[in-house]
Amino acid sequence: MKKQQDRRSFLRDSSLKLSGLGMLPFMADLDLNLKFYKEKSPNLVKTLAPKIKFGVIGINHGHIYSMANAVIRGGGEMVGFYAKENDLAAEFSKRFPNAPRVNDENILLENKEIHLILSSAIPSERAAIGIKAMRAGKDYMVDKPGLTDLKQLKEVKKVQKETGRIFSIVYSERFENRATEKASELVKAGAIGNVLQTIGMGPHRMNPKTRPEWFFEKKYFGGIITDIASHQFDQFLHFTGSTSAQVVASQVGNFNNKQYPTFEDFGDVMLKGNQGMGYIRVDWFTPDGLKTWGDGRLTILGTEGFIEIRKNIDIARKDIGNHLYMANNKETAYFDCSEYPLSYGERLVNDVVNRTETAMTQDHCFLAMELALKAQSKAQKIEIV
């Protein structure tokens, strides 16, 4: 029996080494019936000339860097940026030295060569910038949340309809997460049947010493559901295919940050859509011992299987992200999605050029934000004694 066990161990270890999986310590403890897939990114095709030119107005959140890079990868050229804050501008100039800083946002808005405006301004200011951009004939790509109240949403929808411009909110936990993009491919192919429910978890690390004053004031960020849960509303609609939905219940709390009276460090939501159900939980409780800002997860339940995405880390196994696990009626599989291509930036650039909706439909963009705003506005304030 011992010889048979030793032979099995030898075969297992040899197989892992030959396949390259021996370099992944966590794989040795996994069931050998688990199928392993390594997603590969296609060779990038470099364009000889940019397809569009874009400008940036407002850089108060670090998401602006990934937003700009997405558009550049997609065929955009940044021709200038506007920022009120000298410290933020200095850092931004280091990263994008070919884009000059302008002293007035109107210089960018009035530049007829610019097709697209990007913004990660203070959240409460983002809608107004977008309205000015659309009225100036520009499309608009904005960090989530693109809006902070329902009044802003009404005005933005009105101007977007009048102008026909694109108002695209960057739900980056889908668009900029490779495993989530791979999940889109699998769900579309029917790998888990019809999707019944999504469960989206969005924990974040607070790092209060690094945060600006506006971060702690609800009037600026709109509330925890409006802000960081907007990602999960997008994923709920996208994966269930729902085109209408209602908020069944929502609640928020400030459990551990009473020194900031209007701040919220916890929120959760139940949703019912015309094509599926959803549950969302977000919080600011990522512990310092975790080697990422948040253990973001998405579970997608289908009639013939399920998918779990570990977006930023596979806790106690791998300190990098983009892990996808799937079980269906044919197999149990792990997908390493670290090289899966990201397409949002290129799709958006093409939409700007072709007046199409391949990156995201305008209805979807607005509905995800509308649900977040409604869930926030009706949320019950909870206390734990």
C-alpha cells in the first residue's frame, strides 16, 4: 500500500511540475480532477495613429490612472488635463508627462479636437462636469459613482437624451477585472445555464490617514451604497440580464467610525430583477493583515452550475487576483485569468468613433446607478448595541 501511495505521489508531483503548476504552491492541495485553465491575452495590435483625443477634468480619485490607461490602450491620446489641486496635478504629470496641465477646464471643453472627457473629480461634482461636457459636444467617461443623488440623475438623463452624447460610468470591478470579464464570456456561452442570482461582496480598506476630508462627508460621496456598491449593481444587471429591477431591502450603518458622523462603513441590499435576483454587501472593514485593499468576490448562481470570482486575492493561497472557480454538470475548473484581455477602453473608443453601444448600453449605465441611488435613499439606518 505504501509503495502504491508513493507512486501516486510521484505521479502527482511529476504531473504538476511538467504542467507548470508545481510553481503554484496552492495547487498541490487541490483535487487532481480539477481542471486548470490559463487564459492568454492576444498579441496587442498597435495603431499607427490615435483614433480619438481626450482630456481629463478632475483627478481626485486614483481610479483616473486606470481610466486614462484604458482609453490609451483603446486608441486614445490624452491632450491635456485640468486639476485644482497642485499636489494631485504634480503626480499626474509624472505619470502622463505628454499631457499638459491647463488652468481652465473650458480650454478642454472648447477644444474641438477633443472627443471625450474623463473625470474622477469629487463624486458630488461629477454629474455637473458631465453635463458641461455633453453640452460642449463631448462624450463623457466618469469614475463611479457618476452621480450622487436622483436629482442629478434626472438632469444627466435629460441632457444625454438631448445631446445624444455618451455618458459612461466606469464600473471598474467588472471592466477592469480580468476574471470578471472571463466570467462574462462563460455565462454568455451558457457554461452555468440561466443565471438566477448574483452575490457581490465589495469590502474596502479605509486607510483614514490617506483620505481627503471630503471622503468622510456623505454629501460629497453620496453614501456607501451609492459609492462603492455601484459596482455590484452593474454586475447584477449584467450577469442576470435584467433590464428592470426593484430594491427589496437595503440598510446602512456606521459601526466603527463614529468620529465621522455622516460616514457609513457598512451597507447591504437585496434586489429582484426581471431576469434574476441579487444580494450586495459592501464595507470599510478590510483588516491591515490582508495583502490587498479588499477581498472582493462575486458568486454567480446558474441553473446548471455556479461561478465564484476572487477578484483581488485568493486568501491564504495567492496574493494576486483574477481567480475564477467554476463547477457545472461537466467539470469543476479553475481559471487563472491574470492575462485575460480587458476590452472596455477599446470598445468605448470605438463607440465614440462609430456612435455605437458596445462597451455598455446607456440604459444599463443609468439603471445600475438608479438602483444604487434608490437603495441608498430608502436604506434603513441600523445600529448594533
